[in-house]
Amino acid sequence: MRSGPGSLGAARVDSRQRGPVRRRPGDPLLGTPWLGRLSRTIHGRRGPNRRREGGQVLVIFALSITVLFAAAGLAFDIGRFYSERRYLQNAADAAALAAANAMIQGHSQAEADTIARAILAANFNHDPNGVTPSLPPSTPVYDTAHSGDPNYLINGILFNGCEVRVAVLNSINYSFGRAVGLSASTIGGQARVKCQSNVLPIAVRRFVNSPGPATTNTTVPCADNENQFLDFFATGDTACLGTETNSGLRIEPSSIGAFDPSDPGSDPTHHGPVLAILGQGAQPGNGADFRGFINLDIRNFATSTSQLYYDNVTAGTNTNTMKAMEANWITIGGYTGPPFPVAVTPPDANDQVGIMSGNSTGAAIAAAAARFAPGDEVMVCVYPGDVMAIPDFTVGSPGTVNLPTTGTVATAGSLKVSRNQAFSGLVTLATLADTLDAANPMVLGTLSGGATPISYNPNGVNPSLGGGTSVTLENVTTTGATDGIYALWIRGQAGAPYLTTKYTPISIQVGTVNRDFAFTSDSSSQSVAAAGATASFTLTLQNAPNKNTNFGNPVTLSVDGPLPAGVGAVTFGSSTVTPSKAGASTTLSINTGTMATGSYTFTIRATGMNGDSTSRKVTHLMQLTVLVAPSSGSGNGEYVDITGFAVMRIAAMDANTISAYAITPVIADPSDYRLRRGQVAKLVPWS
């Protein structure tokens, strides 16, 4: 029976009708209206134009699928090119850093070039596209029209001092790009590395007992004796020759000798004398509370309002925070900036750097011990040897003045008077007797001249910045003085910018004295957080190294009066100490009682009769400072003038002291090539 048009068994239903659609075997799959429309798009409508429309669709489809595959292929190729570029960039970075580090380690440019090429060759064996690049040509290749311009180097290795540029190229073929006529793409990598200063927050004194002896010392080799004039940045054999301003006889240190851990000071013909650069023993000549730990983030102390702060430091940053920040520069291997300017003479205000208190130095020693070991080389700042204050001047010591029992010494020695940027005025010098010693020659009158037994030339003194103005001690006359070592005071006084008076104790040796002692403290200054706390100092008495003989008798210790108002108990662990070769120590404790906030100076007296055949009296004075409740702010009035930079090799380390010796001279520019061993290689922008 034949079905009617409306029957469910109809062979085909017009595609325009709604509702279910039946299909015969072989008909397109049509189940919904949109599938029907898709069928008509692909197969064409029934009718005269169906064949023509079907041909057009096939052409469009073919073109579309071709473009789609081409785009996918190009994307794949571009991914390969990016991978190649990253690979070449890493290889160039590694080669440039290796070459710069080779220069830092003392290799020649030719050796550094060979090292860079070896690094490239090793990396080129692992090309991600399997195409081994060629090493850069020995003759650099530049971009067209820019020959010789380092910024346009495209293939080669360039050196400019310790600056290294590496540019590499590789040609990578297209894979799918060939379908659209592309054959190959040239991929490149470029790296630039510079050697930059890697200075630590450590300032090392250049001179002790400057300006030097009145009569030029010509004895070689020099004795390692910090009681005489020494330039720590000359070779150990010549460090004591000449004066601060006359360096013609001194030889610059070098790094020729290898480090000898069993005897670090064994090569004094090449390196400087071994000295404490951080901690106990690193104190400056003018007795300030400073042990080598500087505050790199606070500079410019021209006036009390001119301090500059860096690395998020402010005037309110407390001491503990500053201490941790500065120690961190040691932990990470060096200060990251801002860089120091080239040092000038006299020092510019921007060369002034704040100091950390002596008590803070332990953090620096701990950080250095965690990172470095004996034999390591570090870059340090160098200062003349005195701590400056705002506004202030300093009167240096002439060392021990040697006098006959009877006679006149035309030139008895010299000292330096220094000032900081803010100080203006003349300093008048005078000599005061040690009135607490009844046997003192000036008290007895055996040091002639009454109130003016020493002539100072010049007087008044116009102090200079940095090293200071030299003043000679002239026309000193004795008449029947008793052999011994005594103390005098040099008073320096200035009326501007306000009345300031400084007292410097000096030693005079009358006649022949074969036995003496050295009198030192572990710190020249101690701080207490509040009144009532106790400041403690470790005092050491040692046989004088320049006498090479035991002192032979006990020494009595005392504190001169009058004492500050409100001070509590002042005691010694033992007030009688016998000096020894290794040094005998005792503790001085000063309880601050009800003292007001401020800075207080105490004069410590050490006196005894030595063991000469006929005993000679020996007296030494030392000044110690106690700071009661000092401000917690990071800014303060004490600083050092940075006069240059140097590389030193660490000789020894313990919990209290780090010692080192110089392997370069003092150099004004921290980026100078001679300081490479203390620099670090860093990637920088190509241009």
C-alpha cells in the first residue's frame, strides 16, 4: 500500500516543514532545523544552482583550512625562535659574567676572552633546536652603518676595561613557514656586564701616629709597632718610612704573594702590615668610640642639618635597625648603592660617612664571620685616622716627646689639628701641667718656661680638613729634670663658632728610661640606656713593645677628679696591675647613678716605678667617655672622612677582631680597575 503525504512512513518530507524528519539510508544526518540549514550550505539547495554553489563552498573550505594550517605552523616556528632567543641570551649572560669575573680574579683580557668562548661552547652543545651556533668571530661584527659602536655589536666579544659585551647569533630554519615561502630566521642574544664597587661598611684608618717622626725614619724593614708612625697602605717593610705628606720612600702594596694561613704576615715586601680593621684594636688615634663599623646610609655632616639618608633610612631610624641594615651589607657581600663619589682632597662633604658605636661592631663581626674566611679579599673604605665631629676640631698627639734631663730641644715633635666642614675659626694651643703629679717637671719647674714651656708653630692654628694642619713643638728646655716618663696636657681652644676646649694628654720622656708600659682600653666610649646603669671598660697594661723589657713593678690605677655630678660608684676589678708581655687586664666599672643625659669624660691615671737599676717613675693618662641615655636616632655628630678605597685580604678572625692587610694602595675612585679584586660583576642594560 502506498503511503500518503502525511503518513509517518513517507519516503521524504520537505525540509521546510516543521517537526520530525525521516531520512533514508545514505541521506545526510538531519535531526534539527539548524542541521538542515547546514546540509543545504554544504550540499546546496535542490535546484538549478546547486552544483555551482557546491563548488564555491569547497574552494572556500580548502583555502580556509590552508590558512589555518599555515597559521598553526607559523605559531610553532615562532615558539621555536623564542626558545632559541632565550637560550642564546642565557649563554651570552653566562659568558659575559665569566669573562668579567676572570678579570676580577686577575686574568688578562686574552684569558678572559678564552674563558668566555669556553662557556659559550659548553652551552652551544645543548641548542633546543638542534642547531649548534657558531662561536663569535674574533673580529666583532656591527650593525650596518654603526661600525665600532658597542651598542650596535651583533656578533662578537668586546672588552672595555672590566666591562664585557657578548653578542651571539644563530640561524634557525622555518619548518611550517616554508609553506608560505619563509626559509630561515637569524636569532641573537646580547649581554653586557660591568665590574662595580662592592664596598663593605668598614672604614680602615690609614695612618697611626701621624704626621710622622720629626726626623725621617730610614730603618728597613719596619717594625710592626703601632706606637710609631705607620701607613697601613704601604708594604709592611716600608710602612714606617717618611711622613704622612712625604710618601716617597714607601712602596705600594700588591697581591703578588699568595695567602699563607700559617703566617699571614709572611710577605711584608708585597702586602701591607697586618692590622685590626674591625673590632678591638681598630680604634682611631684620637680615641673616639669607633672600631671600624660605618653607616653607609648616612652621609654629609657639613652641618647638623645637612645629613643625607639612603635606602629608606630616616633621621628617626633607631640604632638597632641601622646596625642590622649595615651588617646586612656584609652578609650579602657589599653595598648595592647609591655609589660613592670619587674621593677628593680636601674631602668633600659627600665623602663624610656616619660611624656606628663601638658596641655595635659585634653585629658586623658576626656577619663577616658568616660570609668570609681568612684569605678572602674585601673592599673597604679608608679614612685618615681620626673621627670628626660637628662642628668640631681635633688636636692629635705628637706621641712621646723625648727630652734630656738638661738641655734644649729645638724640634720636639709635631701634631695635627684638624677640623670638619662646619668648623670655622682659629685654634689656640697651650700646655698645662699634670697638677696631680707632684714630681711632674712642669710642676717642679725643671721644665723651663713657666706656663709656656712649649712653643707651638703655628699658634693659633687654622685647621685644615682631612689630614689637618701640622704644628711643630719647638724650643723645649729642661734644667735638672728627673729621669722618668710624665704626662702633660695640650689644650686646644677655639672661640668660633662657639667656645670649644679640647684636652689631649701627651707623654714626655726625660733622660734614659729603659722600661715602660702601654696602657689601652677595649673601648674609648661606652653608652648606657639610662642613668643608674653601669659602663664597663677592660683596661690592659702591657710591656712597651719598643722597650723589649719587662716593666718590672706593679702599676696603680685611679680616676682623676673632680668626678661628674651624680656619678655612682667608680671601681676597678683590681687597682694594682703588673704589666706583662702578653698584657694584664682589669675592669673599670662606672655606675652612672643620677647623672643627667649627656657625654662625660673620665681621665684614667696609671702610674708606677719601673724595674730599672734606679727606678724611674712612669705615668700615663687615658681619657674615656661615657654617654648617658644617648639619642636613639640614626643621625649623630660623629663621622669619618672617606679619602679613598682599597682591597684588603683577611688575615685572621675571632669573636672580637677581624685583622687584614692591604693588597692595593688607597685609590680615590671606587670603580678603578686596580680595585677589581674587591669588585663584583653585574649584568647591566645593553645601552
